[in-house]
Amino acid sequence: MRYLPLTSEDRAAMLARIGAGSIDDLYVDVPSSAQLSGLVDLPLRQTELQVERALKDLAAMNTQAGETAFFIGAGAYRHHVPASVDHLIQRSEFLTTYTPYQPEIAQGTLQALFEFQTQVAMLTGMEVANASMYDGSTGCAEAAVMAARITKRSGVVLSGGLHPHYAETTRTVCEALGMGVKAAPAAIDAEAAVGELIDADTACVIVQSPNVFGTITDLSPIVRAAHAKGALVVSVFTECVAFGLIEPPGAYGVDIAVGEGQSIGNALNFGGPYVGLFATQEKYIRQMPGRLAGETTDADGKRGFVLTLSTREQHIRREKATSNICTNSGLCSLAWTIHMSLLGEAGLKQLALLNHETAIKTAAALTAAPGVELLTPRFFNEFALRLPKNAAEVVDDLVDHGVLGGVPFSRLNPQAGLDDVLLVAATETNTDDDIALFKSALEAVLEGDQA
Amino acid sequence: MTQLRSTRGEAGDGAPAPKTVSGSRGLLQAASLLFETGSADRSGVDFPEAQGLPDRLGGLRRKAPVGLVGLSEPEAVRHYVRLSQRNYAIDLGFFPLGSCTMKHNPRLNERMARLPGLSDLHPLQPASTVQGAFELMAELAHWLLELTGLDAVAMSPKAGAHGELCGMLAIRQALIARGEGETRKRVIVPASAHGTNPATAAACGFVVDEIGATEEGRVNMEALREKLGPDVAGIMLTNPNTCGLFERDIKEIADLIHEAGGYFYCDGANYNAIVGRVRPGDLGVDAMHINLHKTFSTPHGGGGPGAGPTVLSAALAPYAPIPHLVRRDDGALDLIEHAAEAAGQPFGRMCAFHGQMGMFVRALSYMMSHGADGLRQAAEDAVLNANYILARLKERFNAPFAASGPCMHEALFDDSSIRAHGLETIDLAKALIDEGYHPFTTYFPLVVHGAMLIEPTDTEPKAELDRFADVMIALADRAASGDQSHFKTAPRLAPVRRLDETGAARKPKLRWRPEEAFKHAAE
């Protein structure tokens, strides 16, 4: 077997040194009644070529995003990732190492995390950031729990623009802890309405900008209203490229900014692995979940980096930990920081601007179709359309035209009564031809319905 | 500038390493911070010009600069290659970090995960366009269920601890369905458990009740019996346990917990020792997460991403979270994304999408490569390697449970043999760094003093194990000779010396700030 170096002779010699007659002697503590007498009912070993063929066959059954006119967003975005990013994260020393528990031989990972934390704090306009979360949705849930720790309150209020999957993830985590969750009804431009739901037990309000419908919101009034009632504001985002062009959450004075970082450095990957970005103000760092890299010095006074404030974490605090998390999304955060370093200030701004312009052009083209209405008043690279027809059916019909034309809102939240709403995202990867194809396909699909 | 300060330190036995003017030392290049190297106007990405369309931002355009710096591509490549050379890795050498399963990461898996037909898929594409991806998930689920003998698997948990959360939330939901959600609040957790276990139980609103171990390092059955009662929700037990032992009484533990009306959560972090030899379902387990990044060799990536699919017994399967796959009558696979559409009563949702697809591809590629025969052989080799290390080292290092039977995939020692010479576990660990090894796991499990947990995995050839054992024995000799300073000043041959972790925690500095550029330049 190509991954196993021991030979039969090695095994025999080792058993002899151990003083065991056979490998079975090493499993004597396993109840004999439960031991398998033979192999489990699965295929036997295969060569590299065989495995490659089988997996390529599965891959070939899928419609790859890049071979269509692709306009899906709603929490994951298709961007171009420079070739050097994927090359660098596949270096053995990054790919095949562990959590940096021995900092003297993990300075590469630790410095990269320190730089990542700095870039996340800058991008979100916050004071500090952690070394990443599993993804945006789990980060959102952790933010709610953190707010409850800080305020010693147990209520959570969700805006009607929060991604429904983020809302469900947060509800699952909070309800298990006995925290009450109130959610405003789905609404395209009503982030500020969460203010009405704040009461004396509200730990935080969770708003999203750009929200799931793409709407950008000035969060200042929400921050004022929440703080006046002793509640924190958690600001969620799913498209981090936006902050190259729009005001970041930190500019509005939010307490926690959390969201999905997949757009930078990471492929769509059918939903994971992604990288959650989590930032807050300095005064809250000891209540923050997740890993943190910090700067320090070595015995010679030389700069170095370590994991720090681990007294918050489960391996020290056990049931009193701030979270049960014991990994971050290491390699995805590395991809994020490399891509961001390549972009830099100028590159990020240009990338964001191109996304915005592509979305403007897409919206203009699609709303030229009869009966199609733009619902999102202010947007970055994603917007909601009202169609003269059930959006889920339109999306299915568009597939036949080579268009992956967005997400029907009903797929995310079937109860909202927004069955005619389509969420459309555009990025720098969309060409004018893609937009033209989407437009003509949409017209054909809508016309076909009338015929 | 700081990065030009030359490094001190000694090479070998006392000969000082020459100071250098550049701060670099041979192949080890000096590495500045990104922010000390790049600038706001440099970029490693080219873009077309924008068209200057009127914006649709409603006046919410960013006012202040982000503050980022950029690097050209050659500068970026160098920056990260230099950083990479400050990391130890399994590809470089022996990495016997107990409980973490640092085994070889086959590169076929990386190639497969990057097939555009698998990586360039959006999680919300119409089901008709992602049947291959669904089939791959279903195939991986089939392998996991066949290997574990359980009834269902929740694929969405994103890491081991996330899988624990999934399993415990399923237990919570099952208790609620039985009308016992308010009365059964106590979860029994052995003192030797991973810290995530009590943290997870607490995150589900349970009260943690710790039980001790016997002298031989296993669950104290008498203590367990005393703990059982009508308020018990379940037990969280790692098996093989963190002392490296198989819980001999595991079936009785399962029976007792079931008779008491509770559920059995098994922490699957150590599942790699028993794959293909015994099925957790046959032992009475109700829920177990599987660390694909340990047992099925998806890369650890410097701390994630992991993946923690969680297998569930028939009793818990109805409460599995959304989303999950179902096969329609026409043979096509579809995703159940809403509780109302599910056959059971899902406890909720673990994350935005379907889980760590990139890790699923890698794990399936690994499992298919090994096959039923290779997976069992890998488990046996891991156990054989650990017992070989135990046999080679137990004369010189105290193995507190060596008399408790064979170890599984990891060998546990304590620091009693070096404490006599004024040294502790961390000193030996740092001396190993100078010898070119990643240290074992230090100070875990907490139930022994100065724990050293060594997990060689199935990746290591016998010659490598012998070299490591020889080094450990030589270090034991050196400790016995009274050469404390060799250990206390280690590491001296790593890119940095011992780091001030206390200072880092006392005055946390978690980011670079622009004003430091001036301060460093002035130095």
C-alpha cells in the first residue's frame, strides 16, 4: 500500500520487540464479541489512476460554475483567485503542519495569522480580529453568544435582512443555551426596524449590510438605538470585497463585525471550507471566541509570535470556555491573507469597483426585461429582482440556457411569501457576454411562460 | 529596523553561531512583516480600467483608506516562502503530536479536491446541476456508515468540536422529544477528556459532571454507576481514551447509560486506532464525530480547516440537522434544506451550507485509495508503531499505564524520570526541537503529571521510530548527566528562541498598527 511504509518483516520484528505474538494481541482490550472477523463491506484498495478516474466521473456529472453565465451569490461568491495563492498554500510547511502549539517552529503560521488579523481589522474598520472562524454563519452565532457574555443578557434580535441560513445557525446555537431569539420578518430595506424589537434583556441586535437582498445600510442610527438600550450591535456581511468600496461596519461604531471571507482567496468549493472573519473592539478581546495570534519576544529579545489569551479557550477553561471551538480555518485564512496582500489597497479598491460596475450593468440589463423590477435601493454587487413569475421555476428554466441565474429567495426562506424574488450577484468574473446571455435567457424564459 | 537585528544563539555544543549583518542565516532568510515590506500603491493583481458609471451606493461609499499594503507577485511569493520556512511540517519530519494524528497527506487528494467539476460549484446551484457532488457526499456517507456501523450521518459539521456540538444537540433534541429536555441536564465527562467535551456540553446547556479514572487509566465503573440517575442526559467518552487505552468496559458503559435513559456520545478523535477492527455502532455508541483531518488524512493546514461528520444511531437519526441529502424515487439526490420538509425533527442547522466539501473529496480519495483492507492495515500499523515506541522507551521514561494492557495509537509517558534531574516536560520538548523533531503533545491528558503523549501514526517507517527512540534515550542520558542548561536554553537552533508567552498574554498585541512603521524605522 503506497501510503504505508512498514514491511511484513518490519511488522514481525516490531511485534517481537513488543513481545506480542500477533497484531490481534494488541487489540485484546477490544471486546471480542464486537471485533470484526473480516473486512467491512467496502471496496478494496485502488491505484491512484483508478481513484482519479472514479472521482473525475463524479466531477463530470456537475455543471461547473465557470462553464456557465454564473450569477449566484447569497453567501458565497465566485471571484478570480491569483494562481500564486493556491501555489503558496500548497507548500508543505503550510499545508501539512498543525495548530502552532510549539511557536518556535511555527513562526510562519503565526506571523501569517498576525498579519491576517491586522488585515481583517483594517478591512472591517474594527480594532482587533481573531485568527478566523469556521465560516461566517458560525461566526455570527458565536457573536451572539459573546454579546450575551458581555451584557449578561440573553435575548438576541435578528434583522429581516440577515441571511436566513445565518439566522437558523444562530437560532440553533442560542436556543441550546436558553437564549431567546426574536426575528424581524424578511424585508429588503428594513435593517433599522430591529430597533423596535430591542427590550431590557436584549444582548445584541444582528443586522447585515450588504444584507441578503444586497441592500447597503447606514448602521449609525441602529448603533445609537441599541446602545441607548444597553444592547450591542453585531454587523454581519457575506461579501467582504464590499468594504473596498463601501463604509465598513467599524465606521458606524458596531461592537462586533462578523462575516464570510470566502470571496478572497477561496474557491466556491460547494459550500466549504470557508473562512469566518470576526472582529471587535479592543475592550472585548477577553470575551472573544477563537484563536488569537499575538506579538511577543524570544529569549534574545527578537520579535516573535505566539497563540495568546488561551485562558479563554476550551483546552484550559473546559466547560467555562468562551466557545468549544478548537480550530480556526487555518489554510483558508492563509489563502485570504495572501490574496489580500497581493491586492493591497489599490487592488482591493479596483476589485470592489469592478464588482459594483458589473452589478450595475447586470441590473440594468435584467430590468429591461418586461415585468422585472429591481427591489434593492442601494447595492454593492448583489441585488434582488421581482419577477413576473415564480423565481424558483425561472432559475430551473435558466439552466437549460446555460445560465446559473441566481438564487430564488424562497429556497432560503420558503415562508416569507417572496416566491417571486430572485437574488442575483455579479462579480469581476462576469463578462458583458454573460450579462447579455442572462438577459436574453431571462426574456425567453419569461416569454415562454406567457406563451 | 528590527528584522535586521542579527540573531544570537549557539550551534551545537557551545560554539556560538556567527552573527550576520543581514539578519539572514544561510537558507533562513530574514522575514519582515508584510506591513514593513509593502506599500499602498503596489499590487500583485492587474485589473482592467473601470468605466466610471454612476454608483448605486446611496452615499455610503467608504471615506477613509483601508490601510492595506500590497506586494507585487514576486515579493508576495518570497514573503510567504520565507514564512513557510519557519514552520515544521509532517512533510519535513516526524511529528508525533499525540491526539492530533499527523499522518501523511497524499497529494492525489489535493489534486482531486481541485478538479473544477468539484471545486467550482456553488452550494446553492440547482440540484440538477450538482448531482455528482451529491453522489460524492452520499458515497462518503456510505463509507462512514459502513465503517462505523451506525445509522445516519450529519455531514455539515465543520470540525471535530463542531461535530461534538452536532451530536450533543441531537441528544438534546431527542430528550426534548421524550419530554425530558428539562429534567435530564447532567452530562458525565471523564477527567481525561479533551477540553472540547466539557465545553461542548456546556454550549448545549448541559451541566458537566466529571468522573475520575481508575489506577489503570480507564473509566471508574463504580464511580460511573453512582453518577447515573434520572437526570442524566448522557456520557461523553473518548475511545480509545486519551491515555491511549481502549475502554475495556465500553459495552457495559453503553448498557448502563442506556438503562439509565441517557445517550452515549463517543469522541471520535482517536477513531484512527480501530478503523476496520471494530465498529462503534457495535459498541453501543449513539453519536460520534469523525475528524476527517485525523483519521482520513485531510491536511491540518496549520489549524484547520477540519471536517467533523457525525454518525448517529437510529435513536438519534431523526434529529439530524438540516441540510441533508435524500434520494428521490427517480434515483436523483436532493437536499432537504428546511425542517418542515424533513422526515424527522431536525434540531436545527450547524452552518450556512452543506459542510466541508473540499475535505469530503480529500477524505473519499484517501479512503478509496486504502480500501477496506488498507484502512484496517493503517489502523493496525498506527497501533503497532505506538506499541513499538512504548516498548522502546518505557525503560527510560515512566509510562504510567504500561501495565494496563497494550496502548492503542498513542503512548503516554509522564515526566517523573526527568523531574529528578530538575527538568520537566516542556524542557524535553524544546530539546527535541533542536534535534529536528516536532515535540509530542505536552501536559495532556491532565490526569498524569507532565504528560508526554506520543502518536507516531501509520506514516512512520520503523527506521524513523528507531532514530526517534535513540534520540529520546540520548536525551534521557543527558538529563541524567546533570546537563540541565542544554534543556533549559533549548531551543537554540530554531528560527526563534523560547518565546515570552506570559508577556504576550499580559499586554496583548494582536495586530500591527501604522505608527509602528515610524518607530521601527527610527530604531
